[in-house]
Amino acid sequence: MWPRLERRAVTSPTMRYLAPLIAVSLTIVGGLVIFGLLGKNPGEAFKVFFLNPVSDLYGLSELLLKATPLMLIAVGLAVGYRANVWNIGAEGQFIVGALFASGVALHLPESASRVWALPAMVLAGAVGGGLWAAIPAFLRTRFRTNEILVSLMLVYIAQFIASWLVYGPWKDPQGFNFPQTRLFPDAALWPILVTGTRLNAAFLMALATLLGAYVFLQHSFRGFQMQVAGQAEQAARYAGFSAGRTVWAGLLAGGTLAGVAGMSEVAGPMGQLTTQISTNYGFAAIIVAFVGRLHPLGIFFASLLMALLYLGGEQAQQYLNLPASISNVFQGMLLFFLLAADLFIAYRLRWPALSFGRRTWMPR
């Protein structure tokens, strides 16, 4: 007597793009219910969580600042996800990119200038993230391993390497025994865009990356190949598209941009490498990629939403006396409702027939 799922013959393209809006609306409603259950006034909690963080210029700048690494990571993941290449380890690639960029910053000569120091750090971050993503790419194409598990396990290795460096060879001798490197020189820091805020030029780089990704995904033959590989694997093989090359392209795109995001974090708001480099941006960007429908424009708005959840969690902790993990609760609800909406776009509930004597009633 239990209902079963039945695949729809045709899925609605309109509903596919409305699904993120539905998920966001349900997340807000669910959040208000949670605030009420925690003994908080839902209206006041909504104001603190969603409105206070962006009530002034500094708040808006913080929103864009936190959205910057999310944009970079998510658009890189979207390239692979479109081809069914599942990179779940962007957090590790983010950390390794930050490590490579920090190594460049810590060894810059005093005469260094931003003209070549920042490009060198961007390149180092991209190389670091790309090399870390190359490990699951090689194992997938050579030994048919699962890139989901390999990339995820590499996150913890990256975290241990970062901890070893800041507690060991890179530890600042003048840092009062805190696990951190010395502060980067000015030449290794992004220039500030708005005076009095922390918003820096990495945001402009993220916007340029989104534009480049749009051209690649929507208007290039290579982007078309990856979409075909993701939507119809057999058709891609028949057309002669290389499956191995697709895996490498998907993972390297995600790893490279995650590494650049790591560089933007240490050369931006942090200004040094610490144990706090693992910010879970790599995991949050997975949600951003899917809420944005793997499209650069959607990823831009989804990044702003996710950044707002981060800022709202900080405000809730400060003004509502709630734990910082409340932000993770909202992220989880957003992903849950998005997956549920996608499920019912592709499937319908089919109820079993109910018999009443000689009559049979079939719910529609």
C-alpha cells in the first residue's frame, strides 16, 4: 500500500529553474520554524539573520568578499559536474592552493612588487590545486578508482599538511606561539577595492572567471563535448570524445580554480596562513554549484546566497546567542529541499489502487 516513484515521461524545464527558488523559500520557512522552536522571535531572528548582514556598505562588502572564493570553486566544480566527473575534494584543493601561494609569499624578496608577485601567487595557487586534483584524475583514468572517495580523502591529508607547516617550519617565531605564519608583505596582498572595507581585487578576478566559464561552457566545442559526455555517455563515445580527457579536464578545472580561491583567501582577508584556512568553502561550493544549476550566472547569485548564510550565522551567534553551526543547518536545509525539488521534477508519486468491493479507485 506504499506509494512508489515513477519517472515522468517529460520533465518541465521551467520547474527545473524554479526549483532553486522553491528550495530557498522552503529553507527560509524551515529556518523560521527552527528559530521558533529555539525560543526566538521568528520575525526578529529573520531580520538578524538575513537583513542585518547587508544593512550597510561594510556588510555588502563582506557579502561580496565571502562570495568570491565560493564563485571560483563552484564554477570550477560545475565544469566537471556537467560531464559527470564528481570532484568532492575541492576543500583539499583549496587548502593546497593556499599552501603553494603562501610559499611564494613567504619567500618574496623585499623589492617585490604586486606587478609580478600577485600573478606568481595566482599561478602557484592554480598549480597547487591542479596537482592535488590530478591525483584522483590519474587514479580514475589509470585504475578506475572512484574520484568521489579519493578526492574526499585527500582533503584530510591537505589539512594535516597545513597544520604541520604552521606548527613547524613556517611558524612565525614572533607570533607568540600561535600556529600561523608571519604576515605577508604588502606586495603579496590583493589591493582593496573599497576604502574602509576588506573587499579586494580578487572579486574582480572571480567575475572574470565566471565570464570565461560562460564562454567555455556555452560557446566552445570543448564545453559542448563535456556536456555531451555528461548527458549521453554512449553518444559521446560514438562521436569519438575521449572519456579520459573529459575526466582530466573536469577534475583539473575544479582543482585549479579551487587553488586560486585558496590563494585569494590567504592574500586577501587572512593575510597569512593559519590553521583556520580550512573554512569549508570547498564543501559549501558544491551546494552553490547545484543551486546555481551549474550555470555561471546562477552560480553568481547562489554564491551571494551562501555568503549571506555565513554572515547570518555570525550575526545569529552574536545577537541571538545561537551556536555558529546554525549556518550549517541552513546550508543543509537548502541542499535537502533542492534535492527534494529535483526528485519530484523527475519523478511523480504513484499511489497503489484501492479496492472497495467491485470498484477500484486510482488516485491521480
